[in-house]
Amino acid sequence: MTYDLAYYKKSADFLLDKFGERPEIGIVLGSGLGHFAGELENPVVVSYSQIPNFLRSTAVGHAGEMLFGTVAGKRVVCMSGRFHYYEGYSLEELAIPVRVLKLLGIRTLLLTNAAGAVNTGYKPGDIMVIADHIKLSLGSPMRGANVEELGPRFFDMSSVYAPALRALALELAKKSPLTVHEGVYFFMPGPQYETPAEIRAIRALGGDAVGMSTVTEALTAAHCGLPVLALSVMTDMAAGVLPVPLTSREVIETANAIEKPFTAYVRDIISHL
Ligand code: HPA
């Protein structure tokens, strides 16, 4: 498969025709965080399976729809359902969604995810604004022929998570009932959760939270110069922190439990973008 500009443009042109307008902001909803899609006014809903050259959602807790509508007066495109490496996609395939969002015309990308708290000062239900990430496993979604129209072969990673957007999120956190931290997200490919020894290693390396998403999308955004704000919901204490096994049910339940304040927080952020 040749992933060139024409490949991504085919998906984007199909969506623009459905939406009738260009979105300003793109949002990717994480596991158990799909409720936010209900915030869109007058939504146009397109199933991923209708979009040419796109991927199909297989993960539990992910709807598999692209929605376009307004939130707080802003034109938003929302991916309800994301794609993960553990589903079997190649890293190159995982670049597709963000490249399509970029071609739709978004100027800000808001990523959300469910993550395990590695920092023992965090607790389930807390939020972490991602300041930076660590990905030591696997390659890059930008491996292979570079798409010059989108960005350079070698690209900067020193401020992927835009400082101004992080500052905005931390400022708005003051009026939210949520506890909001800022920290480092450590990517693990999954689908298994980590071992306690892996979590101790992640902590020693500087990770505050661990998860199986977001980083491929942030890398793709960095390549094409798209500012990113990423919010992690601490859905559980990572393996070994508590003497209990980790389940996906706990992840979804915690995400559901903070639905209302989290939705209000994200909405407030969007109104300021
Ligand atoms: N580890 C990895 N991914 C996760 C976790 C976790 O503890 N919680 C939610 N996603």
C-alpha cells in the first residue's frame, strides 16, 4: 500500500462532502470517554466503515464513528472510537486518522485516553495533562517513504504537547471539580496490561501514567505541525500499586464515573480554543 497525499485526501474529500464545512478542532475520544460525542450540536455522523481508505474500529468501548458538529460555537470533528496498535494495525496505518483530520483543516488536535496511574500521588478519576511522552517500544508511524506535502523527513519532538494548550488546560482546571495533574505518558503496546516490574521500571524512567494509545497520533500530529493537547483519565492504579488484578471493566467504570465533570472540562477547553 502506498500511503501518499492522494491516499489520505480520498478520505478527507469524502468527509468534507458529508460535513459541508471544515472543522477547526479535532477530538479523539478514549476508552469509556465516548459520551462526549453527545455534546455535538446538529451532528453529522459518518460510520468509519463508510469512509474510503479508512480503518475499522475493533476495540471495546469505542463506537467507530466520525462526528461533525459544533461545541461551544466551535466546529468540531470528533472520532468516537480510536485505533490502537494492539488491534493489529501497523504503525503506518495508525497515521491515517490524524492525517485525515489534518487535511480536513483542523488547527488543534485534542486527544483523550484512559490510562493507568504510575505516579502514586495520583488516584483513579484524576486527570493528567500530558506534558511529554516516552515510547521505547516499536518503530514510528512516520517510518517509510516521507509524505513531503505533510511534513519533513526528520521532525522536532521538543514541544509536541503545545505549551500554550497545556497552560490553558491547567488554568481551566482551577474551576473544575476534577483533580488535574501534569505529567509524562508512557506508551506500552498492549493488549496485556503491564507487570508490576514493568510499572516500577516505567516509574524509574519518569513515567507518571501508562497507556496503549495517543502517542502514535501525537507523533503524526508533530510531523504535520498540528498542535496537540492530550488529556489522560487515570482509570486505575497501574499494576502492582494495589494488591488487586487490573480489569478493563474497572477502566470503563472509572471513565464513566467522571463523565459529567470531564465532559464539562473538555467543553470549557474547547470554548477557549
Ligand atoms: N495500563 C495500560 N493501559 C491502560 C491502563 C493501564 O493500567 N489503564 C487504562 N489503559
